[in-house]
Amino acid sequence: MTDKPALRARLRALRGAFVAATPIAVPAAFAGRLHAGAIVAGYRPIGGEADPAPLVRAARNAGCRIALPHVTTRAAPIRFLAWDGVGPLVDGPFGLRQPADDAVEVRPDVILTPLLGFDAAGNRLGQGAGHYDRAFAAHPHAWRVGVAWSVQQVDSLPVDPWDMPLHAIATESHWIVP
């Protein structure tokens, strides 16, 4: 299937109907890449997205600093803003909970990425606004880790010239390295 809107609708429905028996796993390969002072960008899940909280906890336990995405409009790029894990979050567009716009902007070393679908080659299908595509281009050094439920894996995804593959995908049952 190469019709992205139809694929998004199908995967959104699959993701929304899935009930995980276990949370996202924290594989040794993920924990082994963490080090004190590294900046890990997580996110607050919405709309059935897999919750990266176990990965964020592992990062915090390893001494990493945490950031969350900050979005203002569909067209504006994501900024990653520092978050201490307890400070208040504000309502953002699209139902997001995010740090206030005056929080410190940081450059992530790891970007934990929500998605609608992924394939074994590390291709990712997002919501369609291109926020993470632009974030990956702005932070090409960052380790890109998709966070998803296993039901979100498809045989293959259509790839556009601007798409950057994920380095790894964490699900409730697998750690996938393309």
C-alpha cells in the first residue's frame, strides 16, 4: 500500500485498538548507549502512541538529561526543550503536553520518536506534518529510536527523498535494528 493517507488511517486504527500486555522494553543495547550528560528527547504519548516512559526512566537513571518536543504550528519545526521530569507542562497544539516556550532549548543525542508505522528497514510513517523529518535533518548526529507497538510494523513503507530511517525501534516485545 503506497497511499500514505489511507495507510495512516489503517495504522492509526490498529494502534488505537491495540492493548499492550507489557510496556515498552528497555533492551541492553539501548541502555548501553546511554551515558551521563547525554540529552535524550522523549515525548508524552497521545492518541494510542506507545509510551516511551521506560526508556526515559532508563536514560534518567544513567544520568542523561531529558528533553521534550515543543511544537507551535504545523509548519514550524520542533524545538527540543529541557524538562526535569517534574516541572509543569503546558498544552500545545494537536493535544500535546510540552514544556513552556521559555524552557532551555537543547540538542538531543537521542531522539525517541513516536510513529504510526515502521518497517524492518527502519523506515517510519509519522502523522504527516513532517515535524520529526525536519528534526532528524536538523539533528543528523542524533540516534533515532522509534517507539511503537509491535502491531505497527508493516512489510514496507513508501519512502520520500527527505525521509531518514530510524537507527532502531523499541516495541513491547522486540528491539529491532535495521
